[in-house]
Amino acid sequence: MCGPICSRPCGGSHHHSWGQELRLAKDRTLYVCSDCGHQQSQWTGQCPSCGGWDQFVAQTKSPKKAASLTTPPPTPLSPARPQHERLVTGIHEFDRCLGAGIMPGAAMVISGPPGIGKSTLLTQLAGHLSQKGLLTVYLCGEEAPEQLASRAQRMGFGGNEFFLSSTNTQIDQLLASLEALPTQEMTLIIDSMQTLFSADLSGPPGSINQVRGCVHELVQWSKQRDVTLMIVGHVTKDNQLAGPRVVEHLVDVVLQFEGDNHNDFRVLRASKNRFGNTSEIGLFDMTSQGLVSIENPSGHLLQGRRGDIAGSVVFTSMEGTRPLLGELQALTIETGYSTPKRSSLGYDANRLAMILAVMEARAGIPVGKHDVYVTVMGGLRIQDTALDLAVVAAVTSALTGLSLPEGFVAVGEIGLTGEVRSVRNISERLEEAKRLGYPRGAIPAVGLDRNNHSGYSTYGHVEEFCRGMFMPDQ
């Protein structure tokens, strides 16, 4: 050892440069993936966490002294405060998506592509909450307060003393200004988290370090004061929440706003919800007065549908606890390539390839020489396996040129052996179909009481269905 402090077996020949080692300890360079937030000490071309290429950005991390936190001691579960009653906003489809309203003190992230209506939705939420006498603070990080005021005025929420706005995106100053308000019972809306920054963190606003640190501080502050927090997040080109993945773990609810900018139909979907069902969705119509809840979504989706065209079929899907009817269309055309093309919108492309393979192998339907295009109308994205039989019906109809009967609906999951399997809540699906004027169709041969649904034909195999519907004489 070279001294009483050194632990290196250098035999006294080692000469320390303590100042240099202290400087190295102070300034530590980390490489952070700008896509997923993964950190490592060396730069590499590909991120080992998310697989992205050329995503690492160098950041200098300076160690800070741990702050003295005053946290309450652990307490038994029995005297814990009972759960809050949910706060009903008055926007029916938003409340449904969250599970009957907002849980006070919850932290939420709402993401979506530019122009989809995130700011419109949050302005309506702020207006409705402020009209109930609840203090609502809207942080305008991407627009001027005059723009927010103009939008609120257009929606009928102008001149409300409980509707406040702020432009202070510096996190410490923002929280200090909120502490100065006469009441701590409030809803805080951040538009958006990519505009927040802290002087104690390295990197510009929107960087991985800033977003992670600011969101963490906001969530901790809101939880301590029982403040409801809503944060707008940007999305990547793959419609994933931009920024570090840890943000999704910090908050209680992650909502995704979906739709087509060229279509007025909007879908609000919960990918995470600690207080409700993640399968629930909210359906809206974008108007000049803001977002309007669609009370009869099945009727809205089927409005204007022509049933006499080959390749069109009505399906039923369960979105949370609500059965939903929609239209699926298919188009087939002889391919001009060695490998036929399969394309889908709103339906999983891998599942489409599987269904087409089953149709050819188990039912003898010649789809191998045709390009196949499948789309779920209305801009919906459906992952329910009950659409399998509807896909078979639409593709076979398009291939043969024979349209399906009027008032026909198809429900059923297809297995690799070609069997038609039952799906959950099939009775609720068929009741909704009959209510909307679809009293006949194709359903699985198992898992259903035939006495209550006598108008529907049962099928146990995909070949039986294709021959019975499109080749009855063979």
C-alpha cells in the first residue's frame, strides 16, 4: 500500500493525483438513448434496450448531495384514508375511458399525433372542471395564453375565475407559483412535458434527462398534495409516447388519442389505467365547438354503409364492457408479383397473413395468387380475435364477387386447424347486433344458447362456413 488511505497494492510506487480523481468523480459522461432513455458508460451504435440505431447522446452527469426528504413513517393499512369518489367531468366518453371518471390525485399522460385534438380535449376538461368550482391551472408551454383564451371562449368557457393559465415552464418556479395559490385542491394541466425544464438538470427542454426529471418532480409534488395532474406527451413516428419509457411507469394513467386528421372521428384509448379497465375506449366527433361524445358509436360507424357490395361485412367487437359494431372491407386482385401483397389498416397484419394461410390450407380458397387488402372503416384499430371470421367472410366475398345477405354479421375466432372458436361475451355482441338491425349471421357452433339466437347460423370449421355461404351447391 502506498499510504493509509490508498487500497491499491502499488508497493509505495504509486503517486496519487487526488485532484484529478475528484474531477473525474464530479464530471461523469453517460450515453443516453434518445428513444427509450437507456443509459450506459460507453457509446455504441445500437441501443441494447430498444434496438434503435445511432440514438445515443452524450450527457455529463454531476453528482449532487442527496436532498433531505421529509416523508411520513409507514402506517398500518387499517387507518389509511378511504379511496376518493371519482370526479365526473361531464365528458361522457372521457369518463367511460377512465372507468366512470377521474380519480382525484391521479397523474395522467395524454399522447397523440400533432393536430389530433389533445389541446382541445384538455381545454374542454379544464372548462368543465372549472365550471364545477374546481381550480384548474393550464400551463401553456407551446402557445400563447391568448390562443388558449380564444379556444376556451369558442367552447363557451371564457371568463371563469377558476380557469387559470400559466406560461412558466421552469419547474421550480412553476411549483412555487402553485404553492402561492389560495387552495391546493386543483387540477394541473401541462401542455406539454417536452417544454418543461429544470436548472438543476443538464440538457435542453425536451431532452431525455429533462423530461424524466421534470415529470418525476411533478408527479411527486402532485401526489403529496392530492393534485390531479394531466400531462400532454408527443409521439414518435410509430405513434409511441416520445421520451423515456420511465414516464409511463411514473404516472397512473396513459391515454392515447387516435384518429385521422382528415376524418372527424377520434378514439381515446387507455394503454395503462391503475383505476380502471385498459380495454375501455372513448369515441368522439371533432366539431367546430370541440369534441362531442358519440353516444351510439355502432350506429355512427355503420352510417352510410352499403350492404350490397362484395367484400363488405359487419363485425362485432368488445371494447371494454361495450359491444361495438363496425364495418370491415376487403379487396382482392390478381397479383403481378412473385409474392402477393397483404395490407391491412386497423387490423393486425400478422393475423391477416395467418387467416389467409388457413383459408388456403384448410378451406381451399385460392388466395395465394391474389393481393389482399383489408381495412376497418372509421379509423378504428381493432385487436379482438372475434374479427377472424369477419375477415374470412370479407375476403371470400371479394374473391367470389358475391355480397353477403342484408343484416348479416360475422363473429368467431379462427384456429390454425381451421376450427371456428367461440369468443367472450358473444350473447352481448349479438344482442347489440339485433338492436341495430342485424338479426342474422355466422357464429361459432359452441359456447352459445341457440334458443336465444335462432336467427344465426352456426359453423364449426372455416371450410364449412365458406362452402355454406358462397358455394351452397357444391
